[in-house]
Amino acid sequence: KEEPQGHDEL
Amino acid sequence: MNIFRLAGDMTHLASVLVLLLKIHTIKSCSGVSLKTQELYALVFATRYLDIFVTYVSFYNTVMKLIFLGSSFSIVWYIRRHRVVRRSYDKDQDTFRHLFLLLPCLVLALVINEKFTFKEVMWTFSIYLEAVAILPQLVLLQRTRNIDNLTGQYVFLLGAYRALYILNWIYRYFTEEHYVHWITWIAGIIQTLLYADFFYYYFQSWKNSVKLELPA
């Protein structure tokens, strides 16, 4: 499974 | 989104609003470090470079806009507001930006997940956020003059970091492929910087006396 793109935290 | 992340974001939001409201209503920024506020503005500017490109959620975009807007407003108030700027303790707030900026930039260029402009800037913002509170802590220690709101501001910021660590622990156990060494190590260092402040904050709260840091 690929890690989701980008950063989802602030 | 888990409860720790949400609580962390809310304390972060509360910290910024407490500071902005304090400055706006009493028209004074005494005890507030402009250096720290400028560093935070830079942290958000470099971290959210892709705000209009990468969409995560409505929540994320709104929060990013609030953090950008509030941090730049605070800097504007301290530097430009006719009344507020007179209360700025310029002679006490002498920490040099470069001592923090340069090492963070070098570190971001060397240790990052991907060597692209966006990713290096993001990593730089993570490193810089970890140490951006230092001028504020030095100022508090130096003047030893902490009003309630400034104390609450620093406390809320520290609480936000502690809650983010709980959020990472939670995500580590509930999500696959959730390993982010850079964020975690920088975040833990950032939280540790508050340990000393927390100690005195709880002491003063327990004994219901005014918060005072030792010289």
C-alpha cells in the first residue's frame, strides 16, 4: 500500500 | 482525524486567538516576543506553500488560512499598529533569528524525505517550529513579568504539542504506513522545550500564586 501523498497535519 | 489531533488543533487555535485578542483588546503586546511571532509566520508560510494546490479537506484549508492570517496579523500589530507597537519590549527581545533560521535550513537541506523545493521548505518549517518558541521563553525568563494571558498562550502552545504526540501514537497503532521520523523527533524536542515552563505553570496553579519564573 502506498503512503498517501502530501502532509495531512497542520 | 482522531480526538487527540482535534484537541491539539483546538488548543493551537485557542493559543493564537488568546494572543491576538489580548493584543487587540488591551492594545498592548508587552511580554510578547516579536521574534517568536515572526518565526511562526515564517513557519506557516513555508509549510503551507501548497495550500491552493494540494487539497486535503475543507477543515485543513480553513485552519491553514486562520493560522496564516492570525500569525501575520500579530506581527503586523507589534510592528505597525500605532498604539500596540509602543508597548513592545524591544531591548529585552534580543534573540537573533539567524541562530535558529540557519541551522534549521541546513538541517532541512540535509535531512528530508525528498529533495524537492516544496518538501525541503516543509521540513524547514517543521524544524523551525520546534525551536521558534525559544525567543519567547527567553523573554519570559528575562523579564520575569508574565501576565495571565501570556502565560495561557505559552501553556496552550505546549498543550497543543503534547496532544499532537498522543495523536501520532494513536495513528501509529491504527494506520498502516504511519512512520514519520522527522515530524516525531522535531515534535518531541519541541514539547520538551515546554517542560520547564509547565513545571512552574502547574506550581503556580497549584499554590494559586502568580506565575513567576526563576531568574
